[in-house]
Amino acid sequence: MARKPECIAMLLAGGQGSRLGILTKNIAKPAVPYGGKYRIIDFPLSNCVNSGIYTVGVLTQYQPLVLNDYIGNGQPWDLDRSAGGVHILSPYQQIKGTEWYKGTANAIYQNINFIERYNPEYVLILSGDHIYKMDYSKMLDYHKEKNADCTIAMLEVPWEEASRFGLMILNDDGSISEFEEKPKNPRSNKASMGVYVFTWEKLRKYLIEDEANKNSGNDFGHDVIPAMKENGERMFAYQFDGYWKDVGTINSLWDANLDLLNPKVDLELDDDNWKIYSRSPIAPPHFAGKDSVIENSMITEGCEIHGNVDFSVLFANVRIEEGANVKYSIVMPGTIIKKGATVQYSIVAENAVIEEGATVGMSPESMSNIDDWGVAVVGNGVTIGNNAVVAPKAMVDEDMGGAE
Amino acid sequence: MAAKNVLGLIFSNAYDESVPELTAMRTMGSVPFAGRYRLIDFPLSGMVNAGITQVGVFTNSNYHSLMDHIGNGSVWDLDRKREGLTLLPPFSNRESGMSDGKVSSLYGNIGYISDSAKDYVLLTDCNIISKIDYEDMLKFSIEKNADVVEAYAEMIPSHLSKSTSFIIDENGRITETNFVDSYDKKLNTSVNVILLRRTLLERLLHEANSKRISDMETLFAKNLANLRVFGYKVEGYVKAIESVISYYEASLDLLKPEVRNYLFSDDSPIYTKTGDRTPSKYGINAKVKESLVADGCRIYGEVENCILFRGVTVAKGAKVKNSIIMQDTEIGENAKIECVITDKDVKISSRKTLCGAENYPIYIGKGIVI
């Protein structure tokens, strides 16, 4: 008998992540670098293989070049397989015309043929927007145990943030009694994580009906889930209680990186039983020079550090020259911070150059008006000239001349 | 000119006996080096960077760690249907009765060599830390219309290993090869990297088999007069690992920017098996100076003039100086370590003090708890 997967994963990776501004100018949100050597998509992909799910469709649409290149044949995640493996699914031309993915549900609808090829019992729907470690196999067990048609991963969020999420009101047996997508006045703080397990037969039926419905926005949260609820399908919530962060904004991306430096935050990446895999840079170990002072930081291979680094995350091949100060910042691969430059409360994207004496970002304490404070961002390949100043909250995606 | 027409052959066990501590459980090729590499990564990556697409790796003994490291060769893009990487374990050859050496390894695999149908064969060991441009060596060989090209470096040979030196005429031709018996001046010392025509190698191997010649040096020396044998000079950093002390010295040489930049230049990357470790974490009060640190380390203490391999922990108050600390070693709180080489998975308990000398480092074997 051929190896038939019980469950396959469909990973929605087409999002632009527009609130990340210049960081997603040329890459999709799931490809945004995180944590020194990862990209966001490493988390759902690694979760899949660690959960024993070896067939993953990755749905791409917005700026897919970097993402496609990064995923490649899936080898870093052991997803280069004869049976299953990782597959990039882009919108394609059909006899009836060409369609972009209109919504999350439509994206899956357009790939029904892909799923049917594996004919799984269950389909796991994921997004490529979150940092979390989760054992999907336990959720799948729960789905089977409850004989559910749809199981939604759920997390309790602070009440003040609840209105940003799809919320659920539950019955005593864990089944969902009501579902509200981003309500103004939340009645629950049990939020959907955008992780769903469906019994494939059921999902297939609803996707086809949803597509036929001209009034539908073809979205899971807005359309498919409410339709299933209305028809009385068996829908359950699966409680998750680990670290989970949507890195959809500059501040949350910055926070989520600095969370790695906080021993009180429950996100241990250095876990042999749940490794997060990534396409590793080809670089020698990092070098800390005789004048370097490095504390409370994460440093990746290929870095060369001669300056001061505190509460920061440095990606591969970053160079910090003598007397440069880097504090509370995220510095992405290949960036150079030259002598005497100061980078604080900032995100500096890949291959940027911060010239001598330049200043990027400011601490919130030094602001006269705290509302003006925000993380400063320097875009890919941008040069900040000698002694130039990048204000807090600024986003710089063009070279900035020097100042005297 | 990419060296597509060259078969690469690597002797993973050559000179194992010169560093018995480090090779007790492994081959010379799988000796850890430079924080995240094994010695074989250097010749293997060099071959791939030169455009070589077929590589055979000779193994005689203790090759478990080597197999684990090179796997199917995918890291070097050598996992191929045609050509690619092949491990060549010992092939017992009852008729030949030759001793366990390079010539017998080659003769035992003569079928593999001739099936490659390459014009050239490149032979190398794993114990030389350098960056030899094999592509340039091939170009040199073609220019000189050489039968054999042997690489050498101008250096003072070590009395610890049996070295060969060359006398070379103004055209670059080797006129004399000698076993070294003086150790006070620079000589044209062989680095045991040889490029020769495949058909010639096959002929020499048959000759060796019939005449019971067991070492390469003798084989080439005998044929010096009737072959066009040239010397290819290796410039830049060259260091032979022929004792634990020279291993220690070569490791600490990596802290010099010129050595590091030479070995790890962007245009000829050194590939190695990935460890999928997180970036290294520095804690409050961590002090790290003049050190090379691989991924997955956790540092809460002081580190100076050291090489830290993947996954090393230095607890708070610990002081580590002039030391080579291999993978997953744990150094306990307030421990003091100086001039020490710890192999993998060593544990140094809290408040222990270990001190070697710069010309005689202490070596602590794999998995030992102190």
C-alpha cells in the first residue's frame, strides 16, 4: 500500500504584511527574518515536521521570489521527500481564466486538486504570520477524539486586544457555541490562532459551496467557519497555552525578537526535541574582538564584532566596528555598522550600511513626547551617511546623505 | 577552467596516528576544527569550489563520525545520480598482501578510479590547514604539460611527522625528493597534495602491486627521472596538524584576522553539515574577547582567546582563556580553564581549575566529567 498521509498541511503564505512597511516591500511577510537566523515561516514548517506532518502545500502570491528561493526543495526541514514534501502553490492560469487568490478559503479552493492527490482524512490550515511552537499532532488527536468536523486552535488573549481576533464562546464540552470575527465589543477573550484542522470531506463541501456563493468574501474567518457553524457542524476549540505572537507590526516584530533575550518569556528555541529548522547561512563562527562588549544579546555565525552590543539580536554576517553602539535593536544579515555609529531601538534590514557617527533611533525615555516614539527602521541595502540622524518611528528606504 | 575533468580523492585516515587523542574515536578527516567544521570540510569544499563533481573518500577505520558528517554529500552538492560523493571503505585485497596504506587503498579501489574516466586524479589528506586553489593547480599542470604535480609550501618541516621535501629547478620541475632529516630551516616541504593523470596513476599502481611498493613517496621517487614531475607552490597560510600542539596552534591562529579572512573568504566558502542551533546567547556580565564563537553557545562568564564550538555553555563566574572548547562542553560556575582542549560533551564542574601551558595544552577526552 502506498504511504497515504492522514493529514496534510496547507500554509497560507501569500500575505503582504502591509503594516511591516518597507520590511515587506520586496518579500512576503512569512519571509521576514526573525530571531537571528530564521524567517517567520520556519516556525509553522518546523512545527509540521516535528508534528509528523510531511506533506505541506505553501500558498504564495505576494512577492514570492525570496520565499520560493528560501523554501527551495524543503531540504532544511527534511521536506525533500519522494512521498509528500513541501510544494509551492502559486495561483495559475486555468481554462476559465486566471484568478488571484481572492481570500484564504479561495486559495485552498483553487488547490482542491492538489489536496485530492493525497486524499487525506484531515487538512491542517496554517498561516505564515506567527511565532510559536505547537504540536499539531496533539490537536489532530483532539479533533479525532471529539469526532469534530472542524477544530480551531484557541488562545486566551488580554481583553483589551481581543477585538483584533476572531473570538469564540465555548460550551462546557469544548465545542464552539458562537463565533465572532473581530467584534467591536468582545464577549470572550478566547481567540482563534488561525490554525484549523478540518475533516477534508467536510471542508471540501464547504469550499465548493463558498465559491458558488457570490456574496462570500471567500475567507475562513468571515465566511467558511460561520457557514459551518450555522449548519450545525461539530466544531471544537483546542486550547493552546504557549508563546504565540503575531509579528504583524514593526513594534511587535521588534518585541518578538527581544522576547528571545528575556528568560521569563516562554519561547525556548534551543530545544533538541522541538528544533526550529532554517536554511543556515554558510559562514564561520562569529568573532568577538578585543574591544567588543557584548551582553544580553544573540549573535549569529559570520558576525564580526568590535563595538558594543547590548539587548540586541544580530543576524549572520553583521559587522560592528570599533566604538559603535548597538542597543535594543534587531540587525539583519550582512549589515555594517561603522565606527562610532549608534543604533538603538531600531530594526536595520539586510545589507544596510550605517556610516561613521550616524545615529539611528532613540530611547523612549529621552523623548519629550512619548507618542512620537517608535522603533526606527532602515530598509534593505540602504546607506545612512556619516553623522546622519534617523528619527524614532522613521522608516528609511532610500539612502540618506551625510551631515556635518 | 573549472576542474570538471578531475576525480578528487581524499584520504580521511592519513596521519591519524600523529594526533592519537583526537583520533581515538574518529578519523583525521572528522577532527573538529574552527568551531563548526571538521578537517575534511576544507579539502572537500576546496574541490567543490574548484568545480570538481566526483569525489571519493578513503576510510580505513573509525569512520562512523565521518559518515555521519558527510552523509550523502548534499551539503557539498555532491548528492548526485552521476558522479558525486562516494565513501571508499577498506577493500581487502588478499592477493596483493600490501600493507594498510595509501597505495593499497588506491589499488583496492582501482576499479572506481578507472570507471570515473576523468583525465586527472587529485589526491589529498585532511591534516593540512590551508586553502589550495586546485583549479589553479590544474592550470599549472596543463601549462607545464606535467605528468605529476605535487603541492609544497616553503616551511620548516616538523620533526613530528615524516615529511618529504623537494629540490626544484628553475622551471618548477622536481629533480629530487628527500625524506626530511633537518628541522631548522625552511624547505620546500610537501603538503601531500598530488595531481596526476588518471591513466598514469593506474599504471603506477599496477607497478607498485607487482614490485610490492607500499608508500606513495617511494613510488614517485622511483619514477622521478622518467616522468615530468612539477612542484606547485602553495602561498598563504599553511599549517600541518601533526600533534595536539600543532592542532592547538592552528586553532588559535584563527583568531588572527589575516588567517581567518584567508581561510573563510566569500569567494571560496567552506561548507559543513549544519547543526540547526540557535544563535549564541550572551548573558548579563558576559565578557568575551578575541574569540571565535559558533552558534548555540550560552555565555555568562568570561572568555578570552578561545575557540568555542557549537552548544558550549560557560556559566557565570567561569573564566576560560587560551582554550579550544568543543561541542556541547559545559563549563561550570566559577571554574577556571586555561590552555585546555576539551573534546565533545565534556563537563567541567563548578570551581574546578585546570591549567595547561601554552606549549603544552591539556587535552580532555570526549564525554569526560571533571
